[in-house]
Amino acid sequence: IIRGNVNLNKKFDSGDQVIDAIDEYLTQHASEFPQLQTDRATISLIKDITILSERGGAMEAAMNDEMNNSPITTLPSAIYLMGPDITRATNRNRVFNAALTSVAIATTWYMSINTYFLNPAYAKRAEEQVALADSNMEYDLSFITDQSIQIFLALAGIQLLHEVAQVTVANIYGLNTTFPTFIPSPVTGFTSSITEFKEPPKNREQMFDYAVVGPFAGLLASLVAFSLGLELTAIAPSVADFPALPLQILRQSTLGAALIENILGQATLKVPEGALADSANLLATINIPLHPIAIAGLTGMFINALALLPIGCTDGGRVAEAMLDRQFKVAISQIATAGLLIMGFFGGNDLYLLYGLSCLFFQRSAEIPPRNEVDDISFSRILFGISIGITTLLILVPV
């Protein structure tokens, strides 16, 4: 670890140029610095070494001796880190990851079916078929699959667009990431996906672009699906065959509620007199029928908005780390996690509770810094980050 000024005979305009110069120098002098080659070490230009404590030792002293006389670095107020691969451990068992994703697929299927059971007509029909099965008589439950497949495929398509967008950016920048692992949730089918960097991105802009493009694509697709589904609900001759969602869930999103009232009318989400005074449980018993595409769209809005919260190593955590210093991101992450758990435990919000718990178990570790952490992201990216942050709040803040 080299702190502060180093003997220089070169000047650089950006941290990226420093990283490029380091890589070029070490490539040209591979025989002199075999332990600093890319297959054995990661060299980064970072603002502080807080997350790298207890990692120096003899390697640190050796690197200082070798590099203090090398004309490859500048930016005097920065800290120059050289050491072994600092990526987060990606050694979770592949079988476990596959099992977790399989459970997420199953819970997504369950969520798709459950929305139809909130329709009294479907619930009664299913009960009749189950009674026939219990009596060893011929029964037919295929209608459940025939109907719920629309929600399942629409939601899968939204998340596929999320993942494809991130893979596209990763390919453009040459980022090396793991295959996504999905976290199950009985409320939304799945809460998020875990994708790790096998190697640190080059700079904060690459981290920002990779992190934000997936949720942005998912949100855009979700909003289109939700609006289209609401229009299909409005023009349908009858909603008797539609699945349903509890009024309590529909009122959890200010943006979602605004779209519903704009397309279906303000009376759609009107709370019966005395309902709020009685308890939130009464709101959960009032179900609003919606077209399957609308339900998939709203669910996708919640999933992608939650992914943008600045927590741990989620997409939102990476966006926050790219826009802010790591110390501020850590503080915001703790506040956001605590807020989710408080709203979940004391506000009776199962969606936020389950997401908060999943982040504690799977996404709480600190993200690795980009190789060039010194350079800030562009002003246009900051404006975009603020805009999508406001959209996230509008989706997640209840009416």
C-alpha cells in the first residue's frame, strides 16, 4: 500500500490513466514483478483502505519496495493499493445456488397461482376439484395452470430483460460477473438476484452503468406491462375471470395507485368507511381484480424498485457506491435496511420484511471498490441516479 505522493516523472489526467499505466508497466516488466501480474494480484487506486484492513503484511512491504522507484503513479491525495485479488468471495456452493433459484421459480409459480385463488370463483372451482380428488373421482385442475401461466411468463420476461441489460453492459465493458442467483419470496415470487463481480470494474462509471441498467430496464418493462394490463382491465367486458390483489398491496405504491386511479377510476382504491380505523387486516381481505399482465407489471415494479435501494452489494448498493463515497454508502445502507425491517415488523409489510431479511442473509457484505475509485462519475449519471431514486421512492412509498 502506497499512500500520498510517490516519486514521479509522469502526470496523468485521470485515475483510469493511472491504472492503464500501472498495467502497461507491469506487463512490460513481468519478470521483475511476477507477484503483481493480473493472475496473482489486483491493483487499485482507492480513496481509503478501510475495507482492506488486515490484508497487508509482508506483501505490502514488498510492493512498496518495488514500486516506490517506478514512474507509474500520480494523484497525490489518493491511496494506491496493490495486493492479492480483493474481490468478494464467490465460493458459494453451486448446488446451493441452483437450489435457491429453483425455489425462487417455485415461489414465483405459487405467487402466480395464488392471485387467482383470491378470486372467489376460482377458489370455489378449485375446492370442488380437490373434493373430487379426495373422493377418488375424476378431477381437473389444469385451468389453474392455463390461467396462471400468463403472470408467470410475463414476470419472467420482465426479469429476463433486467438480466439481459446487465449482461449487455458487462460485455461492453468486459466485466467478469457470476451467473445470477434468485432469492425466493412468497409475496413477489422472488425478491432479487445475486450477481457478483469476479473482478473489480475499472471505474465508478462502469459500476454505475452495470448496476443501474438492469433495474432501469426492469422498471421500464414493468411500467409498460402494468399500464397495458390496466387498460386491458378497463376495456374487459367482465373481470369475473381475472386474478386479484389485496387492496392493501395496491395501496403500497404511490405511483402504482396513481396509475390505477388514472386508468380505472378513483373509486377503485377507495377505502371503505371505517376500514382504516378497524385494522390493516381488513384492507388485506378486500381484493381488486386485475388483468394478469397488470399483476405481473406491478410485481415487477416492486422487485426492481427494491433492487435499487442502497443496501449492501445489491444493484442499488452499487449505484450508491458509485455516486457517493463508500463511507456514506455504508451509512445509507444501514439506514435503508433498518427502515425495511421496521416497516416489516411494526408496519405489517411482509414484502419489505422479507426483502430486508434476504439482504441481511445474502447481500449485506461490502462491495469491492472499482480499480479506479478516485474519479467521480459524470454529472449526467448523477442526474439519472437521482431521477431513478425518486421513481423508486414513488413506487415503494405507500399512499
